[in-house]
Amino acid sequence: MLSRWQWLLIRTTRRLWFRATLFSVLGIVVAVLAALVQPLIPADIPAKIGADSVDNILGIIASSMLAVTTFSLSTMVASYAAATSNVTPRATNLLIEDPTTQNALATFIGSFLFSLVGIIALSTGIYGSQGRVVLFAATLLVVAAVVVMLLRWIDHLARLGRVGETTERVETAAARAMRERRRWPTLGAVERQGDPPAGSLAVHAATIGYVQHIDIGALSAAAGEGRVHVEALPGGFVDPTRPLAYVAQVDEDRLDEIRDAFTVASSRSFEQDPRFGLAVMAEIASRALSPALNDPGTAIDVIGRSIRVLSILLEEIEDPDRYEIDIENVFVPTLAVEDMFDDIFTPIARDGAGNIEVQLRLHKALASLAGMGDDRFAAAARRHSREARERAEAAMALDTDRERVRAVAIG
């Protein structure tokens, strides 16, 4: 599993400003580099290729890229607003971290700064005739990059913020987190079973929020010869009265290191928290079933996606030797299958109790999960099928609809 600093680095690279800054610095470096390599260019080359036209090209790029960047930002904001109102606010972070969107904005901003620095340098006379050749060649490459990115950006805008596209992003994030949890069911530590030993000392959170990441390596190092029994998993809500972990035979001066191994923030994240992905998918289905939207098709789509995400827990692990546990003094509980079924199916069964199409698809999905050969899945699926059937019988007006639900229910 990733250490805290590796996790923070990955999170930083997904921020919009990171790629924009990287591309902008690259554009400035290329523009300045043209002045440094001009002695290497033969003196007769500028007249042959018409490098004097670079002034006009840079002016066009500077003016157009500023307009395109402004338009792209306004379109992004509108897409985020659409996703917030039609899907769920919890999905907007995935749109913000979308690599195509970030690459497009970074390319446009970087091209604008490249052309701006080039125009300033030309005005001050830094470039000689040979330097213009280098700048001209770099400008052609920038134009080609802008054209390619514009074509990708136009195609991407047609889908950005749409319900189906956003739902797919949520499923992808949930599946990625679920697959990591399948490989590391205890985050690389020993499975915790039962309560911590008597006399263990509770380590409480210093802030109020959700656990986003646990650095198991840091916990092990801080524990030394002692033991750490993790209480709050990623996604859990903590405050100064709820323990993050219990420690045994650990020096009290190391408790701050134990506490710092837990990253607590104001909101949940998808990375180490597969239950959050399921909960967001359930939110999408519940909003689609609300009277304001009345879109049972989206709820049915979410039910199908939930089968794919949950079935990851039963996949065979490729190269299992890579995921052997090498930490023996940290104990972490596994996720309960019943809790994950509650996250995704309880809201759908509640909000779709009176919809026969949703009920039929829900019971068929539960039957599929029950038949995958896992006793935990079978027990949870039967319980949810029974509860969904009871909700449907109380909400449906027609006896024929109730009979159809009873016919497909497995609980």
C-alpha cells in the first residue's frame, strides 16, 4: 500500500493547477531555449524557411488561446453544475480530476504563455535571425499540439457532465478502490479479529472529519515492539471522542506519530474507500428516482454497475505473492460484505419501492450476486431481497405488481 507521502503526491498530480503549471513552465522554457541555441543554427537558414513570420503566428496564438481557455473554463463550470444537480455533488471531484480536461486546459494555458514570452522576447531583440528559426520550429509544434488537443476537447465536451458519463466515472473509481481492497483486504496489515486486548490505550483523532488514508508503514514504525489495532477505516467519521486505533505496549511519546498516520479531512475520498464509491452510486440512483427527475432507467443502470463492482471482491488475484503481508504489528479489520450491500441496495430499495421496473431489476441483481458461490454474498443478497420485497408490497398499489415482485424475490 502507498505511504502517506506517496498518496499525497498522487493526489497533488491530480489537481488542476499541477498540469497547468507544468505545461506553462514547459512553454516558457521552450521560448527561452530558442535564444540559447541560436548559435547552433546556420546563418542562411532563416531566409530559406521564412522565420520572420513567427511574430504574426505568436500573436494569433496568444489572442486565440486566451479566448479558448476562458470558454473552456466556463464550459467546465457549467458541466460541474449539471453534474451536481442531475447526478450528485460527490461526483464532481472525479470530473475535476479528469485527465483529458486537465490536459486541454494545461495545453491552452501553456501555449498562451509560450506565445506571450516569445512576443516579449522578440520585442526586446533577444532573438537573432537564427533564434527566430528555433522559435519558428517550436511554434509549429505548439500549433500542432493545440490542434490535436482542440479536436480531443471538442469530442470530450459532448460527454462532459452527462449523467451516463459521470456514472461511469463513479463506477470506475469504485471499481479501482474495490480492486485494491481485494488485493489488500487489510491494507497490508494483519487481519484484526475481535476486540483489542484488555488494557489497550485509545488514540483519538485531533480533528473532526473522515479518514481518507491510513499509512500502515508509519503505524508499524511508530508501534515498534508494540501493537496497533486500527479502529477507524478509510471512510469512517471520527472526532475527539472516537478512537482512531488502540495501542498496546507502545510508548506514549509515539502516540502523535500513530495519530499522524491517519489522514483526516472534511470529506471522503475514493482511493482507499470502496464503500464511498458504492454510496455515491446509490445517491445517483436515488436522485434519478426522485419525483423531480423520474428517471428509473438511470437507477436500473446503477444496479447493473453495482453487480460489476461488488463481484470484484470474488475475483482471482493475479500474482498473489506481490501482496503478501510483511507487517505483523498492525491489525486492521476487513470490510463487511453486509455493509457494502447496505450502502448500495438499501437506498435503491427504499426510493424505488413503488417502481415495478426497478424492483424487478433489483431482485434479479441480488439473485445474480447470491449465485456467485460466496456465502457472505448469498446471505446479504437474501436479506436485501426480503427487505426490498416488504417495501414493495407496502408501496405498490396493484396486486399484480406485488405478485411479480414475489415471483423474482429470493428472500
